[in-house]
Amino acid sequence: MRLLIKRATLYTPERVLRDYDLFVEDGLIAAVHASTAWGVEAAPDTLVVDAAGLIVTPGWIDLQLNGGFGNDFTDNPNCVWEVAAQLPRFGVTAFLPTIITSPPEKIELALEVIQRGPPPGWKGAIPLGLHLEGPFLNPNKKGAHNAAHLRLPDIEMARNWVPESGVRLVTLAPELPGAFELVQYLRRHGVIVGAGHSMATYNEALVAFEAGVIYGTHLFNAMPPLAHREPGLAGALLVNPEATVGLIADGIHTHPAMVAMAWSCKGSDRITLVTDGMAALGMPPGQYRLGDVEVIVGHNSARLADGTLAGSIATPDIALRNIQRFTGCSLRDALETLTSTPASLLGLNKGRIGVGYDADLTVINRSGEVVMTVVGGEIVYQRLDNSVEWSNEQHFHKQREWDEGGWI
């Protein structure tokens, strides 16, 4: 399928391109060019979208998502594809289904779901592999995780946790016995390791970095507070120029001032905005599951009965607007945290608008609301009350002309 998005404002990690056309073929971005040539024919099978007045960004990537739309991945891993089919309405084109602390057989079932692939005819956001958040966590920072399933790091249990089997990111507490060896094992096999739900001191964090920890899971949350004599894990992550951190910018999990501090220390190329979304994402207030615990969801937060925060219900577009408001950064910089930064961390051919990149795109209006989502060059979501115009009229370049000079 060929897709031509014309007269758009394109936001790339490097610059903003106004009044540009973007051509997609075979799931990849084939050309990007200023909208200056009119009246030239396009191939008959090209779907043309007039995006004048709209912003086209790389597709949004969420590295920590526990579920949504009434479904929880840990409680029922089989729901991954059902949730993924609905995520494009929030601009998400790829994500890591996150399995929290649970029995080994639940993790194995989740891996089977990923390995089996989508049902016939399925369309939606692409699950990139699992984020295993536990069970190797510190009981003193368990948050909403079930303490009964926590255990010490175990290479034998994690022997099959490799990208080839469907694991992309593992969160653990690096101060636990056996963590150093497990981190080394996972990194040798290409798995990203994040430190989180941890009581690690500053010095213990430095040892973790030496082992191969390169990510901080939901910075500030479920780790010791930043203190002037003991910076702890949070301080170590902030001052390590190589470490990338996940950040929940819902205004509840992390105070706006702390978001601004993280931004000053890390910048857009070392922060990934994550929703940490759970079953209530996209749903009204009520009671929902997070793993095997009940969560009470209000209008802006999700908590256990004792008041403990239990995931977030803020959508990516809300987080995107929040981080601009909290830090004063530009939309272009904020977008990196949902696009090029997570893509670079995972080594993906995504997260940028340029020739040869995967044609995953999120289209928003000037208010930051998601209007259209494209995955692999195919439109998988369109908001019906928007003014995007569609046609197959012959108004643009022939395919041979897309290869001429001036492309990005």
C-alpha cells in the first residue's frame, strides 16, 4: 500500500518542517519533500491524505504499559492483542506489554502470547516484546506488587528471557543478592535492564551500572528519596550521562518540580515518557485489576485500598502536554521522549521521520490531540470529527520522481 500525507508540519528529532509531503511505500518512509510541486500524477493505488494544519510526528512508543480498556496483561496475558488494537487512538504505535511480579507460569504464558503473534486480520500498535517488572524487586519498595511472588534474582528462572523469545526489558532491584550476575547475563543476550522498585544506595547503583544497568524504571517512584548526603538510586541515575530514565508525567506520581529537575539533568535524549498505564486506561472510574490485586480508580489516579499508587491512567498526549508545562520545553523536544529516545534505547528502526524508517506515525492537531495513527504505513485510527481530507486523486509526484534530489 502507498500513502501520501501532504501539506503537513513534520516534527523530526532534529527540526520542524512546515508544509511538507511524506510518502510511504511497503511500510517504510520512502520520501519526504517540501510541498512545492503540484499537478503531477501519483500512482493510482496511492491513498492521499491532506494534513494541512496538522502535525505529523514519529509514532509514539510506550515502554511501560500494564494494560488498558478494562484488561490487565498480568491477570490475562491473552488480552495483549485486544488492548494493542485500541492503543492507536492514544497515538501509540508500539509498546512493551508490562508483566508485573507474578508466578513463573504467568510470565511463560505471556511469552507464548507474544511468540504466537496476532490473530488473523489484526491491526494496531505493535507489541515489541515484554517488559518484565519483577519478580526480582525489593520488598521494601514493592509498591502495588504482590509480595508473595517476589524472589531473589535467579539466572535459571531468567534463562529464556531473551529478545528472541519475547523479552526486551527487565526491571529489577540491583542491590539484591545475585543481581549483578543476572544483569550481566541479560545484557550479554541483548536485554535492556532497568533499576526500579529498589532500595539501592548511590554506590550500589554505580555497581549496577558497571554490571550493565542502563535504564531507570519510573524515576523517583519506588526508590529512596533524593537526599543531600545519600543521593541513592535516583541521584545516580540523574548524574550518569549514559543512563536513560522512564518518567511518569501525570502530575501525581512525580511532582512537576522533580520532572523539571530530571529534564535539566537528563534532557530529551535520556528521558522516555511512560504511561505506566493499567486496566483503567481509557475507562471510567471504578475498580480494576493490576496483576492479582484490586485497584480503585478515581478521575485522575489509581490506588490500592491503602492509598498506594498503582499505575497511571494518564494517556500519552496528556503526559506530552504536561512535560511541556512542567519544564517549558518545546513540543519538538518533548516528542523525543515518546519517539526517538525509546527507539534508540531498544535499537529500533523507528522514532524518526526520514527515508528508510518504519512508517509509524502519529498525527495530532494544534491542541495536541491525536487525529490519526499510522502503523507500518497503514492507517489504523482516524478521529471522525477531524477535518482530514482523503482522496485517490492524481495530484502528486510519480513514483520515479520520489527518488530525486532534495529528500531527507
